[in-house]
Amino acid sequence: MMTTAEKLTALRRAMTQRGLAAYLVPTDDFHASEYVGDYFKAREYLSGFTGSAGTLLILPSRALLWTDGRYFLQAESQLAGSGIELMRSGEPDVPTLERFLLAELEDGSLLGFDARTVNTALARRLGNKLRTKHIRFAGDEDLVDALWPDRPPLSAAPVWELGIEYAGEARADKLARVRAAMADEGADAFVVTALDELAWLLDLRGNDVACTPVFLGFLLLTKEDAVLCARAGAVGEEVKASLAADGVRLADYEGIYGLVRALPRGTRVLLDGTTANYRLTQSVPDDAETLDRPSPIVPMKAAFDKRYASRLDGDNVKDCATRWDMVEALREDIRRFKTDNECDRIVVIWAASTEIYVPVDEQIHGSLAALEAAMKANDTEHVAPSMCYAYAALAEGAPFIMGAPNTTVDIPAMWEMAEKTKMPIAGKDFKTGQTLVKSGFAPIIGTRCLGLSGWFSTNILGNRDGLVLDEPANFHTKEVSKLSTLESILVPENQPDLYTNYYHKVRINYYPPRNDDKEGWDNIDIFGWMGYPMQIKINFLCRDSILAAPLLLDLVLLSDLAARKGRYGTQRFLSFFLKAPMHDYTKGEEPVNHLYQQYTMLKNAIREMGGYEADEEID
């Protein structure tokens, strides 16, 4: 058996014969899968490092392996004595792969790799970075294959069909939906490259990757045709016939490159560069157009716990053993998104569902150390999934905004995290409909010294928000948010004759026919001079998403501005956009819910961040 040093020596000989200045060996298979079959473990074979993430770079006189913090100890142990240097990704003074190559390679050098195992997003990042030194790629050959005499064969395990009782949707319907998404993107063809997407779309499963029920394959989908490129012998006659009935024909696994090269002139080809390998992208004809965009099939897997939103369900979720693992998985998502999209800065905003109410527990939520310990101990009662998102965002240097009424960042532990990371946080609950009306109309009652006997608010809505809030435990979270508005605007202590013991009630009812339309009724009982009773009725019929989308954009832009201007911690000036403004309740601070006072705070903050003096007083 060859030692690591002998393998690297043999690889360097092959590099010299081909004029390569460096050779790159990533962890990926031909589909950028997180877990790969034994055939694709070339990096492991060369280096001896068995972690699931890592990139090996071989130079004429050096070899280096980049991996993340999950594997520092393991890599240090497994690389000991191999001559391979460990590059601890994300650590201070550790350059990224791109920066290292730019510094080390000479002008006009040739960088080699197997283009089938390098995803397009990485290849393009490298190309953009190395262009200034005219460094070229040589991606036509797998140099490791000749050095690996007992390499495991490329898997061709039998493919089987998942029944409709498990799939939940017919293959033909899924294909129709994806074709509709292609049309929305203006694409004539779509190459499905991610194995989990392929398995979902075709209702097929396999055993080509351990503990992952997927099979090796590509799908070339056009408006009229669908070609599954799979391993010879993997698809039996019964499955083949079932596919044919839905208009899907078979071709050889490696035949995908020829099929793409043969696409007609002017074809607009949709590829997801994060999973499409570089050889596939390079196979698109020069007279066709590549649309490198996110796949229309599956979004990122969610950090989800059904106990926190019992009316929702889905299988596109992360499989995490602990809340701390959930945090680490989300941090990796953020890093990957930032890298893949070449972002300098990002902001994370929660536009997801309302979780069940999590009361603040001083023992868990009172300090950052206690919260981290609870995450590591997998305290699922006190640590909601949204807290993992917030922690991950702040840890990755991203401001976080809570757009639902969840407790999440409204706890001392998260305030401490925001101070530690010097990141802005804001929350909570987008103020779009009834509470917007309430925070704007209540000041009218207050400034005219009209008394309040009661304010009854009811809503009907039919989207998933309504479905979630139809669960009493989730509604309670929203109720706490909505009920907090009046009490800080019409304050009993300031005007006891007018605002003592008024009745305030909020109701939300799920009514599916409304879909995304939301209707709110406010029935307000007031009294005037000599206690004379009067009534005000407000009916607001609105479209939730239309009201929320501009708020989301404003909150993201302003949070990013705050971060760039060195502001961190709770951003009270953003309360203008939020139902239940965050405040330091541990010190008796009262929130500002008065819409016009919030607007003054917003304008003053923007002026200050622009280098001007705040020029308005809060009345």
C-alpha cells in the first residue's frame, strides 16, 4: 500500500508531465453532494483525512488541506506526519483557497482539477480571482484515478420507485410544475444536477450513497422532452416503463455532457452553479445561453422543529442532533450563501412562521453562556429554532431582524451576543395591518383626550400564517405582541380618568378562502365630554405580502446601514416597522409604540448615520 507521501510524489510526476503548477482535489462527487460514494473519496485516499468537508491542493513542493472548524482536531491528527499542511478555514491569518492561489501561482500558470468534481460556482470564483494573473484551468483529466489501483467502482445500485402514497404528488405533476418554473425563468432547458432534487422530482430512490437514498444521475428537461442519464443497469425494466409513461427516456450517465453539447442554437439552459459541475457548464454550446441561477426545485433545508409550529410539516429540513448542531449547520448555510453569491455583507431576516410562545427564563436566557450551554445540551424546550438562526447570523457577522413575534432576540442572552459581535438586532413582528392602524389611530384618541372603554380587534386570513396561528399555542405568541401596543400609547398612569380598565381583545381566525388577503375589523368604544359614549369602526382589507415586502426591504437596508455605521445591539429606531418593539425590560424601559414618535426616531437615526444632527424632538 502506498503511503501518503508516495501518492503525492506520483501525482506530482503526473502534474509535471502535463505542465500543471497546482492540482485541486475537492470532496465533491459530480453533483456537489454533501455526502459522497466511495468512488469519489479521492481527497480521502490521497490525504488520509476522512472528514466530510475539505479541499486538498497539491503544489510541486507543498500540499495543503482546507477544512472548517468541525474537523480541526480530526484533521490535525489524521494529517500528522503526512507532509500536508492544515489550513484552518475562517481562522485569522488563514487565507482562503482563492487568495492563496493568487499569491502562490505565477502569471500564466495552469491549475488542474477534474472538472466533474468542481462545481461551477467554485470554478467561477477561482476564475474571477485568478484572472488578473492569467491563470488557466485544465479540467479534462482525473489524475488520481491512475494512482488508485483498487479504487471502488462507480456505484450502480438498483433504482426503485417511491409510491404515490409516500411521494404525495405524481411525477407528471412535478414535471409540469418544474416546466412552469422554467418558463418563469425564460429557460428552454434545465439540467437537474443535485441528487436529492432528482430523487424528489422523479419519485425514485437508490443506494449509491451510504445512508442517503439517492442514485447517480442527471436529468435534462426541456419543454417537450425529459432524459434521465443514469448508470447502466441501475434502472430496471419496470421502472423504465413507468418513467416512459410520464415521458422520461433513459441515456447513459456520462452521456449528459454530449446531450448538453448537442442543444440547438439559442437554447437558454438553466443550471444551478452550486451543484452543476464545471464540465457540464462548459459543455453548453457557445451559441446557447447559460442561466446560472438557483434551482427552481428545492430551497435550503430549514432548521425546523414541529413542536414549535405544529400545523406545518415538510421533509426539507435539517437533521440535527442538538440545537448547537443546528446553529453550526445554519452558519455553514450563511457562509455558503455569502461565498456562492459573492456578497460582501449579508443581513438575515426572519420572515417565517410564528413559533409557540417561549417565556423568558432567566436561568436559560439571562446570559450568553447559559444560552450556549442550553444549545449544546439540546434544551429544545427553551431554545427555539429561530434562536438558532439568530445566533448563527450574529456569529457570522450578519445583523438579524425578527419579523415574527417570537421571543428569539428579545432576551438578554441575545443582547449580549449582539454586543459581543458588534452586530445590530431588531424586532419583533412586522407591523403591516391592524397594528399599524392601531399605533397610528390610538395617538389620535390620546391627543384629543378622548376616553377609551374598549378596543376589540379581529382578523381573518387564509394563508399559512393563518394556519399556524389557528393553533392556540402559536396564537398566544401573536396575542402577546398585538396586545402590547395600546398600553404604552394610552397610558392609565398619565390619564387615569380616560384610560383605566379599558377592555382590549385581539382575535385571529383562519379562513382559507381569504388566501393571502387579510381582513381586520377594529371596533372601538370611546367616550367624550361628560362621558358620552361613541363608537369608531375600522375595516381594513389588505394583502399581507404586499404590505410586508417593502418593510422587509427597508429593514434589511437600514440594518445594513446601521452595521456599516458601527451601530450594534437593539436598534430602537426600527420600531417604526415592528409591532412589539424590543426594549430593555430588565431595567424597566417602556417600548415606544406611538407611530409618530417612532417615525421621529427613524428620521433622526437616518440623519445621524448620514452625518447630520438629529433635528426633531420626540413629543
